[in-house]
Amino acid sequence: MTSVKSSQTENLSPKLSPTPQQPVLSHNLTIRLKIQNLPGMLGKVTSLIGEIGGDIGAIDIAFIEKNYIIRDISVKVKDNDHGERLVNALNNLKDVKVVNVSDRTFLMHLGGKISIANKIPLKTRDDLSMAYTPGVARICMAIHNDLHNAYNLTIKRNTVAVVSDGSAVLGLGNIGPEAAMPVMEGKAMLFKEFGKIDAFPICLATQDTEEIIKAVKFIAPGFGGINLEDISAPRCFEIEKRLKEEMSIPVFHDDQHGTAVVVLAALINALKIVNKKMENLKIIVSGIGAAGVACSKMLMHAGVKNIIGFDRLGAIYSGRVEHMNFMKDWFAENTNPEKYHGSLEESFNDADLFLGLSGPGTVNSDYLKRMNRDPIVFAMANPVPEIMPEEAMPYVRIMATGRSDYPNQINNVLCFPGIFRGALDCEASDINEEMKLAAAYAIASVIEEHELNEDYIIPGVFNTKVVELVAKSVIEAAIKTGVARKTKLNAEENF
């Protein structure tokens, strides 16, 4: 699942992400053990696993040999080193032999996670003659005579390209296009599962801005929309801007705008609980990368007037010249109205919201004690947030992260399937600010007033209402702003 990515932020902390304190599902091993069939042996095995810190799931008997029982034990571990220590310890246990170790996450990725399937059968000569030659020539000419027919007669109407150059992948950084493919495949899975959209992972073997723009434009005829993914800042700003200007299909950089939409949705509901208004908020943003800039813009569109942003060098303000680029120049001119340039800690004085898009350990509880009444903290760096909920909760009213193991997960999957579903269904030429704002309010509206509480300000990623409401709201905004080329939709196209 996608959520706020450290690669799309600026890490204010020099610390590396620490090893998780508890075993995690993404490091899930299935260990096949050959165990002497003696009383108490299974207990010895499970006790050893517990002593080393493994979290046991299922225990199954694979088969039985003379004097031995072969068992498959599912164990969650903290990381690769933890898993190796566990396996070595089991191998050194008397009357126990490790037969095989399978990593369930790697098994899930064998051969890739997606495939292409035909929508119609090819069983007869007649089927072939209509789907391919000679019948397909009639379809080609219909499109040649009217290019808009591509929306009705090809996969274009329901297809998105997930495009990356591998320069800013998850928390991994610049790992290149091949290594980025598993993430793009995962994104394609999310499009299909939540939005019923066919998405293709496209990883480009270039990190040159002009070449990426050309490549996307060259492949565009086959797609109804472009989702840019994991492209490093500040290049991502220029690439998206140019493609939006030079193409007639929606272009959406999810690391920027998906994050911003879901952050705004969470804040809309949080403010209902603390009884505050957008225009009166003081917001501190740590990490002015792609996500930080986009979130700030979105919050300003929603009415926020006082945002102070921080990067590695400190506060960003009008007149600062060190470590700047064209987007930070824009940020400096349009935020921080009082030109604050003190420390991050002191900026928390009377702040209403801390928005973390940086890295682990950026803030501590002393910072939070300075905040205004009923403080809100969205600490969204992954996998380790700027401050852990356990440390923050005694001092804040509402806490959210990008993690699924705490309440209030701010996750981009709440946004992009519905936004693209709506944009494709109305054949939008763009995804504009009004459509994004509509998406944010739609996500927030999923939680009814009587359901709202400090631990439930944002719906869960598997809530089936989300995509439907977002798509409808996006279509309405697209029609209202004149970017929808199709204004009358069939019931099945508009949920």
C-alpha cells in the first residue's frame, strides 16, 4: 500500500530508519523443520522462537517420516538479520533440522504480481477474424476517421500508465527502473482492486527530464491517464507541469497530490473534533519535498493562511538563498507570512498542526508541549514516523501516521483510484485543483458525524464507499470546471 514516502520528502533528521521494535508482516518466513518425534520437542522449538523474538503464526504438519515430524512454521521477524539469527538458532537445536526457509513476501513476487487477461474468448475462426484480421481493420479506420473513437473501441477508456524512473522509490531512494518495477506493479494492483482500472507499470531507463517527458508523450495514445510515481524532486514538478500543459489526458503525480488530498481529508474531520477553522490554523510542515509542497498548496486552497515549512537547513522564508530551488522559492514567497526563521522547536509555539513529511526522530515530546490547545499531529514518514504515537499521544488530541498498525492511517490509496475512476469515466482532460478538493471532501464525508472520534478521522483503505464517493465528486467538479469531455454517463460508468 502506498502512503507517505520518505523519498518524496526532505529528511530533516540524519538518523537512519531504525529496525522495527516488533516483528512485521513484510518479513514473514515459513520455516520447514524436521523434528525428532519425541515428547516436548515442539515446545522446545516454539520456546526458542519466542526467546529470539519471532512471532509465530500457523504451525502445520507437512508430513510424517519414521521417527520424525516435518512441520511448516510461519514466523514474523523484524528484518533479514533477525530472520537469519532465528534460522541459525533452530538449526543448532538438538534433534531439529531446518529443511527449507521460504520468504512469503518474495514468494508473492515470483514472476511478478500482475498479468494480462483477454476480455473475450478466442475459440473459433470467427472469433479470430473479428478480434484480429480482417475485422480489426474496420475498427482501425473508425479511429483513424475520428480519434475520439479510441475511447470507445480500445482499452484507452479504462487504462492508466504508472510511470517512474526509479529515482525516488519508497524509502530506498535512487535504485533505478528495474528495481522500481515491484512498486509499480503493486500500484497497478491497487488501481485494479480499488478502482477497477487497468494500469500498466512503465519504468523508464532515463532520469533526464526532457527524455521522460518525450517518452510519456510517445506512449500516451494507448492510455486514458498518466500516474507519475517515485520521481525525485525537484524534477517531478517540472515533468508533471510540462506534461499537463502538453497533453490532453489527465496527469497526476500521486506522491504529491494523492498525499495532499488525503491529508486535507483527515484535517477536515480532525477540525470538526477540535472545533477549529482552517483560516485560523498555524501549521508546521517538516520536509519541503514533493509531498510537502503539494500538501501546503492544498491546505492553502482549503483556506489555511499560516504555514511554516522546514527543510534540512531550517525554516524557509522569503529572502533565504541557501539550499533553494524554484519550488522552494515559490514556497518561500507564499507561506510563512511573518518570515519566521528560528528553530523547528520554537516554531511549535501555539501551533495547531504538525505535518511531518521528513524522517524519523525529527521532533520529540518537548516540541509538542509548546503547541496550542487540542494539538493535531500527522507524522507520516514511513516506515518510522517523525515521532512515534506512543511518545506523542500524551500531549496531542489527534494523532495520525502513514502506518497501518496505528489508528488514522493517511494512505494515498484512499485517493488515486477514485480520482482516476472519475477522470476516466468523464474523459477529463485534466485533474485540476477543484477535482482534488472535491476528492478530499468526499473522503472526509465517508465518516458520518456520529462516527467521528480521535481515532477515526479517516476511513480505512478497504472501505467500499470511498472510491464511489470520490469518483462521483470528481466527475461533478470536472463538469463544473469544463474539463470533462463526457457529461452524460451511463449508470455503470458513474457507479
